[in-house]
Amino acid sequence: MTWTIARKEIASNLLSYKFFIVLLLIVLLVATSLFIMHKNYKQRMADYQTIRPKPGEPIALVAPNPLSIFAKGLEDAITRSFEIDLTGVTVRAGQASGNVIYSFFPAPDFLYVVRVVLSLVALLFGFDQVSREREQGTLKLLLGSSVSRAKVLAGKWIGNFLSLSVPFLLVTLLGAAVLFLDPDVHFSSGRLGRLGLILALSLLYLGFFLSLGMLVSALTRRAATSIIVLLFIWALFVFIIPNLGTLAARQFVSVPSVRALSEKRQQTWTREVVVSIKDGAWGDHFRAISSENDKLDNDYRLRFERLVRLSRDINRISPAASLLDAASEVAGTGIGEESRIKGEVVRYKDSIIDKLIADQGSGKRDVQYPAFTYAPRPLAEIFAGGALFDTAWLVFFNILSFTLAYVAFVRYDVR
């Protein structure tokens, strides 16, 4: 009986104007997002080819990640150019377009479309599943037979989830297939697996909002009331909690500004240079400058990581934050990857700083330095670093919302 109800829901959706509007919306949003992000990726690849270091140059730079087309995250920070000099690490321009007009219209990646727009679409599929049928009188007739309420609710959920997820997956996979035709967009088997995980996380996220819609529908008497309540909850989960969580975390963890760090580095540089002029031991003073800058950066990184951990813990109240964290980490564009590459840059700097000072002292020209190499974190490390918890949290949200919807539906008065 569950599948009979599910097929009935699918047939009802296919015959409704709502389904075709949603289908058109999914096609337009996903296609537009992939098209824009693909162009953005091509531009960043062109920038990478322009600014990539020549053999022997002490510059740390990584190529753009193709998965940033789907989850951009902190890709702009990850793909910046890190130049090693006598004073330490100097951050140069990133691989992004210099056209300032793009700052007014940031490119919406696939993850943004899922997190903001498609979550609202999932609510539209679930907000009237109980209250609307009560108003029409069909729910009373359905429950008047021998069908249990658990089967009715499960059938409704399955039917509406398939009505939403199947078009979503088909459009996304078709768009991804078109991307694969571009020889400049190389997806290895590992990246394809990561893309599959991102889609699975997206389906978990949409499933939660569908269950949430059915829960509120089972708690209200009118569909109009359901949609108003759900719009408030949607705004709370998607926008308000993630921003308030970050603001709240800043009240407990103090992180110095970039400007303060820059001024402190300048003070260190001035002090050591003046002393080196007096005693002539400039090599030791350059090492002192590098060491002092490392201490500043390490202190900043530790404070920032504490801020990030606290902010994540608070934001996990919202499934939108869990989706964003888990999917961006799986894609290799998350905070963990950005922190990892900074650590690798520092290790790279430490490996060549003595050689830089020695070469400067000897007056050598055209000195060859080892190239910077970086291997992205494996999935096992990503999940151990927090992505597994975020995934489990999304699963918990789904189970909790559906369980509460079932409890509310069992107690629902269909009269």
C-alpha cells in the first residue's frame, strides 16, 4: 500500500502545474550555476597558467580544483600565490578575475542553489501534504479504510521525494556530463566519487526539508498557515542561524585583524633591519624576522581555528551549515583544506629559507629552488576531521524530522 500511495503522489505531481514550474526552476538554476561556474573555472585556469611559477622559483601555487564548479567554498584563498622571500611568506594575487563588477554579482555555485533555493522547493512539496488533504476531505476518506497512518505518511514522503530528487539528479548529471566534454575540466575517478558524495549530501538535505514541511503540515489545520510557518523556519535555518553563530563565536574568541598583523610584521622588519645595519649580521636578523613572522602567523592560525571550531559547533544547529561544511570539505574547498595548504606553505618556506639567505649572501644568480608540491587530503582524513560528524548530523535531522512528523500525523484530527 505504501508504494500505491507513493505512485499516486508521483502521478498527482506530474499532472500539477507546480511540478513543471519546479522542473523549469531546477533546470534554469542548475544549468545557469554550472555554466557560470564553468566559465569562472576556465578563467581561473587561464590565470593559473599566467602566474604559475617557473622551474626553480620559490613560489607555492596550486591549480584550481574542478570540484569548485560545484562547491567553490574557499577556493580563491586556496589557490592564491605564496611567494617565499627572506622575510617569510608573502601572499600575492589569487586566480580570480580582476573585474570588480563581479563583486556585486557573485557566482552562485551548485551548493548555493541546493542550500538556498532547492530547500525552499522541498518545503513546497511537503507543506500541504496533510493540511490540504484535510481541507479537501480526501484524507478522511483515505484513513477511513484499513490503511495505517504510517504507510500513508511513508508513501507520501517517498512519492514526493522521488518527484523532487529524480529531476534534480537527472538535470545535475546531464550538466556534469556536458562539463566532462571540456578537455580542460578533468575529473579523475576520485573526484567523480567525491561528486557522488556531494549529491548524496544534497539529497539528505532536501529530504530533511521535505520531512520538515510534512511535520508542520501535520501540526496545522490550514495549508496557508503551514507555508507561513515554514518560510520563517526556512529563513531561520538557512540565513539567520549560520550568521548569528559566527557572530556569537566572535564574542568568545578574539582574533587579531589582518591590518594589526601587517603592522606588527612591519615593526619587526624595521627593528631587525636597523640592528643588522649596526652589527652586519644580516643573515641572522633575516632568520629572526622569519621566525617572528612564523610566531605571529601561528598565533593567528590557532586563534582562527578556535573561532572556526566554535562557530561550526554553534552553526550545526542548522542543517544548512552542516551541508555547507561537509560538501565543501569533500570537494576539497573547505576550511580544513585551506588550513592544510597554509601549513604546507610554511613547511615549504622552512625548507628553503636557509638556502635563500645563503644564496643572497654569496651573490649567486639563477639559483634553482625545489618546487612546491601539494597533495589534497584523502577522504578518510576529511571525514575524520569533521565531515563524518556533519553527515551523521544530516542523517539525524532527517530521522528526527520524519519521526516527529509521524507522531504529529498519528495524533492529527482529520475532521
